[in-house]
Amino acid sequence: MDKTLPGGELEYAVLVALWDLGSATARVVHARTGQPQGLVYTTIAKVLDRLHAKRLVHRELDGKAFVYRAAVNRDRLDRDRQSLEVLLGDDPRPAVAGIVDAMASIDPGLLDELARVIEVYRERITTGSTTKTVTTAMTSPSTAAQPKLRRAPDCANTSDR
């Protein structure tokens, strides 16, 4: 099973085009990557928006069009993809379940944080929003993850009572 990250074959192909070109508009990326596959321009534009929301590409407005460039190093991304392929194997579900189980055994409140991260990630991907970051969601304190500590009464010392 051929897995590619981020997001799939098309997102990776768009990143490859940007790595090869240095920087390009959506029209140029479409001509290089979309047209040969029979894809419409808006498909490539949406992929670029998703990659921008994931912070995998930078964009700058040049006149009326955005110019995109890769925000990630190709060698680093390829190493990360290979590591994930080894970790996840043919079916990622057992590995994901194992990670979630480990998180729950360490601190059940981490599951609430994971749920927040997933919610923020889905919102960013769906809306193309870049206002929230996944790292902010994961580092935000969770009330469930911070147990309230109370001092046990000191039975030997009655002067505190």
C-alpha cells in the first residue's frame, strides 16, 4: 500500500511542483500538475489553500494572484513520511489506537487535549483558516488534565487545626 503524506498523492505532487519551481502561482502549478491529470484549476487552487492552512506552503499576494512556495524541506518531509510509513504499516488504525491507549494510561486528560487538537485541525483544513494552530491547542491547559491537589490533614500536628 503506497501511503503519501501530507494528505495524499495530489498534495504531495503539488509540493513537488513547488520544490521544482521554487515559487509559482496556482495557474502554473495547475499547468504542471493538474492539467496532465485532467484536473480543473479550482482543484489545484483548493489543494494549495489546504497546504497553506497546514502551513506546508507560504503564499504572497502578487497583484491579483498568490505566489506559493514550499514552507517545508523536501528531504525532511520525505524522511518524516518514511518514518510514518514504518510506524503505521499497512493499517494505521492499530498504531493510532495504541497511541491513544498510551495517552489515556499516562493521563486521561490528554484525551481531551487530543480531541481539541483534532477539532482545530479539522477546522483549519475545512475552512482554510490559519488563525488557530494545532500546537496552541495541545499546549493550552486542560482542566481535566490538571487535577486539583489538596493537602492531606496532618494528624500528628494539631497546631494547624
